[in-house]
Amino acid sequence: MKRLEDKVAIVTGAAVGIGRAIAIRMAQEGAAVAVTDVDKQEGEAVAESINKNGGVARYWHCDVSAEEEVANTVAAVVREFGKLDVMVSNAGISGTSKPTHEITEEEWDKVQAINVKGVFFCTKHAIEPMRQAGRGSIINLSSIYGLVSAPDLPPYHASKGAVRLMTKTDALLYAPDQIRVNSVHPGFIWTPLVENFLGEQGSVEEGRRELDRRHPLGHVGEPDDIAWGVVYLASDESKFITGAELVIDGGYTAQ
């Protein structure tokens, strides 16, 4: 039996990078996957690829910063697949990299709207269908920068710290409903987001070498490294885990 057989999962930000890998691996393990994103073309391509390879998936447009869109998406997924077992809040942006005193309110709010409010809305609207199902697993993508910090990206670091504590609070609130809530904390993973960030700083190739050197294992991670951790937290293998932080960072935060 596949690890996620008979489960229904929503993955936000599933069109590219980590979200794409999560959606694909969850489908391979037997879940029916709602691929959600604001990028219709890439999102539909992910769902189509899953279906062509024997999985079950469908794309929904969803801007996680808009509560009505989140609520409508969750309701549509439940209508389509009959229930909701797993919510993966992966959608996020890095935002501007400027010193705090130079950041505008608009720049700050844009990051919080997606990275923090988005997680809040997804949790809020997942609870009732999970209660109806009798249990559930909510998996929030934080970051190593929800645990430690660095002298860059102040709005991003603040947002990921918020996700870490939101996760623990909700784990306690919904434990009586058998709804588990955990956070995943990726280190540097080779995705378009990281590649674009390095490009803005200078040479992508030199930036990659520098990132590799920062990790005790000698290299940055791959999207699948995170995807398999999410599969574990979504599965019944992790039935006694809630309020936890799964750090997948090549040893970065052990230093």
C-alpha cells in the first residue's frame, strides 16, 4: 500500500520548486492532490504531468493572500474529492532584501500577506473539513530563517518566525480534533527562488559554490529532500508528531 493511499491533499504554491516536488511525490504515494498556485500555466502542467503518470491531480487558481479564494478553493477540493486530509501551506515569497529602516510598509505587508496570512487562511479553512474527516495533517513551510537569522530579508525572516509559532499554537488548539500541525524548515534548496536571489546578488555560479560551502554536508538541497519530509508528515507514519519542527538543512543550523 502506498504511504498516502486514500488521502486528499492541497498543496499551495505547487507550480514550481519545492511545491511542485511535494505535489508530485504525494501523488506518487497515492494521494489525490489539489495543485494550487497563481501561475495557471505551470500549475496545470504539474497536474497534467501527475495524471499522465498514473496519479490523481487537478489544478486550482488560488491566491493565498485572499481569504475568499482560499475558502472557495478548499470547498471546491472537498466537492471534487470528497474530503480533505492534508493541507500543505507552501506558497511564499522572499520579498525585498534591504535594511529594515529602508523597507516600505507596502514591501513589508506584501510578504506578510502571502507568507503569514496565507498560512492563517489555509489553516482556518482546512479545520472544518478535517474535523468532518475525523483527523488531518497541516504542514506549514517555514525556513531555517524561522529558527536563526541573517543580515538580509527582514520581512521574510519575520514571516517565517511567525509561521513557526503559529504552527505550535494550532497544534495545541486542534490536537483534541486529531488534527496534527507541524512545520518544515528547509535550508537552501536549489529552486528558481534561490537561483533568482543569487542572480540579483551577482554571479549565480559563485553564489552556488558559496552556498554549498556553508552546509556541513557540502551542498545545497534539492526540492525532493523537502518533498519526502512532507510525505512523512502527511502519512500515518507520523501519527504521534504534532507541534514539531522538521529541519531539513544539510546541517546548516547545527553550526
